Amino acid sequence: MAKAAKRQRDGATEGLDVEVAVAGGGLVGLSLGCALAGAGLTVAIVDAEPPERVLEEPFDGRASAIALGSQRLLETIGVWRHVGAAAAPIRDIRVSDGRVGEAASRLFLHYDADEVAGGGPVGSGVMGWIVENRVLRQALHRRAGELASLRLIAPARVASAERGPGRASLLLEDGRSLRAPLIAGCDGRASPLREAAGIAVTRWDYPQDGIVATLLHELDHEDVAHEHFLPSGPFAVLPLTDAPDGGHRSSLVWTERRAVADGVMGLDDVGFAREIERRFGDSLGRIRVAGRRWRYPLGLQLAQRIVAPRLALVGDAAHVIHPIAGQGFNLGLRDIGALAEVLVDARRLGLDLGAESVLERYQRWRRFDNLALAGVTDGLNRLFSNDFGPLRLVRDLGLAAVDRSGPLKRLFMRHAMGLAGDLPRLCRGEPL
């Protein structure tokens, strides 16, 4: 009886029929599942991680930036209330240029959330939030548990996919199968589903690594996010909520040349903190490192198509961009908003959810945003990741000019807040 109850709980039937089968139960896969199931679609998510491990996951130092438009999506699909006070607001963003060991340029760009439509209903004085990844995962799992039409099959791994003219199937390594009109590939940048579908990617590596950690510091960050451009790449210090003991915390995203990153990762915690202070200054007082440090290679990757017969790619399976400005997860959430809207509209019309015309609408909708943001982040990284004197002057003058141009500055701010372009209903805070 206990085994039968467990099989019912995780949807582990020999052959389960649903409307959408999601491969991958990370932040993107769970967000998509919650969006679709919350709108009444039957969904199954296959994830390799045991849910109990995710719910008990300790602090590990990683965090994500959530733009205002993304927060509206998470709120509308019922996830944000489980995040609650664990989200640290961003009320100001300061963008500056400089060198290691020197003060930042006096010519800088300052974003203040109150400058966008007076703060009012657009942002209520908040441009976005920084949330620990473990908090987001736990919130998504709690929301998934509230949705009767969502089945989380975990731990389990996808062995292969079959995509026929009328239906697709996910075959699991333990012999079980899922059948659905559509498979959503949320299986990461290496995406086995994308590779099996023969979808080519355009990719290149940057000679940089991203170093991520959480910092403890003496002084309050006052809800200010700092993006400090150094010759090796952007150096971001982003506000987090205070630690349980009241200590002030921020999230570090440090882009460094790969050869230098080897030495940085080899430093002890004291030496690592001193290097941070050399790059950032003393505006937060003395700095210590909390928890682990993470390092990952940086690159750009774009799938040449994000759909194939009965397959839609979402998140990192479709695009990987430079972490400058923290837009990667936000781009994936806009994928989710668009795909969910397309599928819910198609279902209301009685259409086949995996039909070519339905998937092509999703692809058309997301193509420009994906390409544009990939180009912008790539261009900014190349523009600022050097120490050529005349170009530094041009950069600094450009930052100051934007800072003094009200309309242009507000446009850039709306993009940073995820409020520009052809937004899905969920990103406008409207239900499907």
C-alpha cells in the first residue's frame, strides 16, 4: 500500500497521458509546470533530483535576479507568496567604470525605481529582487504540490523521446513512459532533447569565468545594486536579505579572466575577501565570504530554432547569455510566459497543442527578444571588458549622457525591469 501511495503521489504510472510533458525540473521547468497547471492543463515534470533533497537544501551562496516583470509572472502563477520576505528589493542600480585598486569613475549611471512613472503602480519603488536559488526552488516545489493537475515524477531521468505525427512520448530510464501532444525541453544548456531533435546551435566561449558567492559586510546595502565594470569584466554586488543573525548580505557575481580566476579560486576566505575589497572599495565596510564559492565558464549559445515537431525549447535549452545585468533567468521566464499563453489560447480553441502552427507562434514571439538580449549582453561585455584609454573615456561619457537624459534613461530602466517589448500576459500580472 505504501508503494502504491508513493506512485500516485509522483505520478509514476506505467504510461501516463498528459497535455504537456516537461523534461527538467529546475527553476525553468517547475515555473513552466506551475504556469500551465495553474491554468488547468495536465502536466508532468520529470526531474532527476528527489523533491525531499530540494526542500531540505541548505544555503549554498547562489542567487538570482528577478526583474519586476518576472516577479509579476511568479506572483500570478502562485509562486511568489512562498518566497515572501526572503526576496531582497532592488530600489537603485549604480553602473560605473574603473580599474582594480582605483576609485570608480565619477561619470556613472544611476537608476532609481521612483523615476519610472513616479514609482506608482508600475514598480512601487522597486526595480526587481534578488532571491537565493534554494528559496526559489523550495517555493516552486510548494506551489507544485498545491496543483492537482501537475505530476512531479522524481527522481527519474529521461532516456529518450519519440515524436510522432499525432503524439510524443518521453521514455524514462526505469521503463516508464509519458505521452503528450507536446514535450517542453527545459533540460539545460546541454539539452539532450535539442540534440536529439537535430537543432543546431550558434555558440562561442568568452575567455572569462563567472565567480559567484554570498558576502557578509559591515554596512547596510540600502537596497542598491552595483554593476562595476572592470577590464576583466563586470563585477556585480547585489543586495540580499539580512542573515538570521542580522548580518548584512549581498550576492557577488564576479566576471574574471579565466587565467586569473584559477588563482582567485585558490585563495583562502581572507584573501578572497581582500581581493573583493580591492575591486569594490569600502562602501560596505569590511567584507567576509559566507558559504561556498561557485565558478562556471561563460559563453553565448543560441539554438537556431526553439521548436521542432512536438517539441518546444525553454530557458537555457534555447539560449545562454552572458550574466551581465543578470538577465538570463528573466529571459527564460519570458519564454515561459509566452509558451504558456500560446498553449492556453490554443487549448481554448480546441487546437492540437503540438501543432506546427501553435509552436511557430511561440517561436516568432520569442525570436527577437532572445536575439536582441544576446546581442546586447555580448556587446556590453566586449565594450567594457578592456582597458583601452580612449574607449574608456567614451564609455564614461556615454554613461553620464544616459544618466542625464530622462526619456532614454527611463527606457533603459524599463528594459532592466522587464517591462518593455511585447510582454506575455503573465509578465503584465494578468492571468492566462
